[in-house]
Amino acid sequence: MHEDEQNQCCDRGDATGQVVSCHLVVAALGRLTQEHRDVLRELYFRGSSVAQAAHALGIAPGTVKSRAYYALRALRLAIEELGDVE
Amino acid sequence: MTADPYARLDAAYLLGALDADERLAYEAHLATCRRCRASLAEISAIPPLLAGLDESVFAAPPEADPDASP
């Protein structure tokens, strides 16, 4: 039992109809590129608009949108792959 | 060659990042575009999975495999 990762772990329903632990989500995030994590942090965690995220990340608004598009798909894929392995 | 200007908006839409005009335009488009609806549906379950995570998991690359539990 490791204490160092997520302290509050919870199960959540998922895309594929299985239960996904936040452990798995964190591991899946670890498989993304930093650019993808950055855009998700801005848009999801910080609640930024596309314009705010573009400013914060120093990229064009169109890049924010397309990066978010690919980031969520990469995350979904990683979750599915890790979910299969578990 | 996909010229659909809305094709890449699903993630920003789901994450609530579009401005009002763009959001309304996207929603109007969704009503008429099956492909965009399908695309949105592909990832609509993902953002809720991020709820409650600490910001640090976005900033630093977490170890990919904390413990390979059986």
C-alpha cells in the first residue's frame, strides 16, 4: 500500500462501462504528453476559457482546441488500455 | 479533407471552454451533424473522471504505474 500517490481515491463510472479508479486515471494522465496535460489542466482544473488557456500556454486559441481534442482522446485510450491490463 | 470547422471543438465544448457565441454555434451545428455528435459522444465520459484529482497530477508526470496490483 503506497501512501504517496492519491490520498483520496474513488471509483467512478467510465466510458467503457467499467469502474475506473482515480489511480488508473492518474496513471493514464502520466502517459499523455506534457502538452496534453497542460491543456487539460488549464481547461479542466483551472476552468480557463480557450482564450485564457491560449494566453497562459502561449499558443493560439485554435491550438488549444485541437490540443484538447487530442488530449481527451489520448486520455480515453490510455484509460482503456490500462483498464484492460488491470 | 475534412472541412468541418466544428470537428475539433468537442473537447473544448465539453470542458466548458468555448465562449458563448461559439458554444451556441457548436450546439446548433450538433443538431445537424451526426459526425460531430458521434465524436462528442466518444469522449463525453472522460472529463468527469478527472473530478477530484489534485492539480499536481497535471503538472508533473506521475509515475505511470504506481503499483502493478494483481
